[in-house]
Amino acid sequence: MPDSRLDVLCIGNAIVDVIAATDDAFLAAEGLDKGSMRLIDADEATRLYGRMGPGREISGGSAGNTAAGLAMLGAKAGFVGQVADDQLGEVYRHDIASLGIEFTTPVLSGVPTARSLVLVTPDAQRTMNTFLGAAQNLTVDALDEDQVRRAGILYLEGYLWDPETPRAAMERAIDVARAAGNKVAFTLSDSFCVDRHRDGFNALIDSGRLDILFANEAEIVSLTGAEDFEAAVASAAQRVPLLVVTRHEHGAVAVAGEERAQVPAEPVEAVVDTTGAGDLFAAGFLAGLSQKRSLRDSLRMGAIAAAEVISHYGARPEADLKALVAEKLD
């Protein structure tokens, strides 16, 4: 068992993304809302896969993408997520291990590895159709509590809050991390997650168990019920030590007590696929925190990582993130 300290341990859905280009007509024919994320069963996953155009299979999942970005930025990252003992599970484990990410979660038998069918339109919007499969079966027993204790920051994705079993595992991980004196970060993940779990998310925040909250503009407004963005930020910032909110092309803001930092979005030649933008932003920001950088520089690192991932298909970086940060920031 590894005994070195981790900068960040990410817990989330272990999902293999199948990404294919499409058009608005296909979405309309399938009755899909562009830019949305929906959960589907195994039968629908099979049917829609058969209707899609050619796709690329890339290991994904929100927290997994964040772990990948952290590793590529030089941070010591770990990942906790449930895969099955099938072909896609082996693909996922190989991809995680190839990046040097510590991944010790035992495999599961009998339930297929999760996959997300991601349809990308010419305007770079992604419509996600996700079969959670084995991912929603992460249990408390699958946690390596020593691994949780060794992580300076525990990072949790809101997507995994939906099923009761992994929610219990995440709550146990929070307790272990806090008992060890480590920080806990949580991302709201998606507006549909906030709509489903607003009361639970607010209770988690108000319990004082979170140190860092990640959200985008729509999510923070929905969570707080505020009338506009600034009112939402003011409300949420009073309830969590560090609030980080992304605003797409308008950049991002971080608030820690009386300190507030804001950066513009990093320019890109063309936006190809927005899949993973928030995940990589979180990776850049958390890497900055782990390196003891300022709020502003951590935001810049997040913006640089997000800009790289939206410039191509897929939610895992293809360029050298450390070199990009050195070029643009250091």
C-alpha cells in the first residue's frame, strides 16, 4: 500500500465517455434538449449508441477528469470510483494508472462499467446521456480510509450524490478527512443535481463540513435562490470558507472571507467541445492551492486548464498542462 501523501483525492463516477459529433436535427429527432445531461438505463444506452455516429471512447467522469488534470499539472492525485471487471473497466483502470493516479478501488462483478454517450453539436455544446452502471454501486466498504487520511484535499462530485449507496461512502470519506484535519471540496456538478438535491446540498454546506465549494453561475443561483449572480455569490460566500464560481466566457471568481479574486476566461482559437471544462478548471485551481499559490493565480491555472480542454474533443487534456502554465503564468 502506498504511504506517500496525496495532494488531492477525487471521488466520483468512473465513466467511459463515448463522444460523437452530431447536429441539432438528430437531437430533435431523439427528443433531446441540447446541453442537457440525463440518466438512462442499459436498454436506452444500447439503443442510442446504435443511432449515434462514430464515436471516440475516452475515460471520463467528472472527478476522474479532475484527477487527470491534477496529475498532468504535477500534483499527486488519487481517485476513488467503481468500475466493473469488464472491457470498459479495464480501459478505465489503464487510463487512470497511465497518468500516475493512485487508484485502488476494487473492481465489481455483475454490473457493467458506466458509460456516457456525449453528443457534440457544431456550436460545441454537449448533450450527455449517462448510464451509471457500476459507478453507482460504490460502497463504504470500497473506501480505503488510509488513502483518504493521506490526502490534503478530498474532492467530491455532486453527480455521485444521487444514489444512496455512494452518498454514504462520500459522507464517510468526509468524516474521515475532517477527523484527519484535511480539507474537503465539493462541486455542485450540474443544475439538475442542484434541482434534485438542493436541500441536501444546503444542509451539507450549513453543517460546516465543506471547506471549498465549486459551482458555475447557474448552479450557485439555483442553490441559493438569489435573484442574480452577485447576490448568489454574496449569500454562498458567507456559508463556506472558500467559494469558487465559473462563468463560462466571463471567467471565474473566488471568495475567501474578505478576499475576492476574479479572472477573465483564457482565450482560445476555437471552442470545439465544452465537455470537462469545469472539471479541468477545478483541477487547475486545486493544483494551484496545493502549490500554495494565490487565489488569483489558482484561478488563472483553472482557466488555462479549462481553455485547453475545450479546444478539442474529450474531457482529458491533450497538451502539456505544466508547460502551458509555465508559459502563461510563471
